Amino acid sequence: MKINHKYANVYIFKSFIQVCKFVLVRGSAISFQDRENQRLHKN
């Protein structure tokens, strides 16, 4: 089975983009929760 390198690179690139998006969404959600928790604890 011969893999087309161009196709493989596109697949890897798309996977990388999806992982980055996931990390960004998780990171922003976690930081948002932390800010909310700090705000609640201050009251």
C-alpha cells in the first residue's frame, strides 16, 4: 500500500489544526471557569 505523501501531510496538518482548536477551546473554558471561581470567592 503506497501512501501519497501530499495527502498524508494534509491529513496530519488537519489533525494538528483540530488538536490546536481543541486545546484552545479547553484552555479558554478553563481560564473562564477560574475567573468565575475567583469572582465568586471574592464576594
